[in-house]
Amino acid sequence: MHIRYSDTDLNGHVNNAVYATYMEESRISFLQEVFGQRLPLVIASLHIDFRKETRYPEHMDVVARTWLTRLGRSSFEFYCQICSEAGEVMCEGKAVVVYYDFEKRTSSPLPDWVREKLLPYVREPEESNVGV
């Protein structure tokens, strides 16, 4: 992903809130690649650990590596690393998304076909060199 000047704050580094957007873009790309369609999902939790400062223009691009670490009854957990082009981990985090019934406004069990498509992408966080 290309870092835009507007992603930075007065200190010249990428603002912490922007990492949530980078992670979101990576999750959407992952889902599009795996399913080729939108799924009825809502985010339930987001946690980010900042590892290194990402400064602009020293860093012009970042790479997002995303995979799954858990499949639940109605939710699954994404693990994402945002890295420099040289491979340094700038931040990493987890996002839990819930399969959602928008008419009933409640969570819904993951359909078997969704679970089957997601299962090959479940890995441990230590396997960080593997992602979509």
C-alpha cells in the first residue's frame, strides 16, 4: 500500500489510526481473493501493537500480510502485519469479525461453505511469513 502524505501527523510519521485502515484494506483484499464477493460481516474487536515508527517520505510503501488465526461459531480472527518494503514489522494486530444477519441485527453461525473456504488460511501467528 502506498503511504500518502495525508496519512502522517505533525511528527512526520504515519498516524496510529491509519494502521486500522491499512488492516481493513488488507482484510477486504483477503476476502475478495478468497470469496470473490462480499460477506455479511461486522467488526467486533480490533487490537494493534505498534513496533516501529513508519516515517514519510523514508517509507513510501508498506506491505500488509494477513491470515486467519481462529475460526469460531459465528466469528473468525484476522492477524495482520504491516511491514516496510524491507520486511521490518511496523505494526501487527488482530481483528475479530462476526458473520452477521442484518435483518435480525444479530450474529449468525458461519455457513459450512464459508468455514470450508476459510479453513486453509488458519495459521499460528508465528507463521508470519505466510499470508494472502
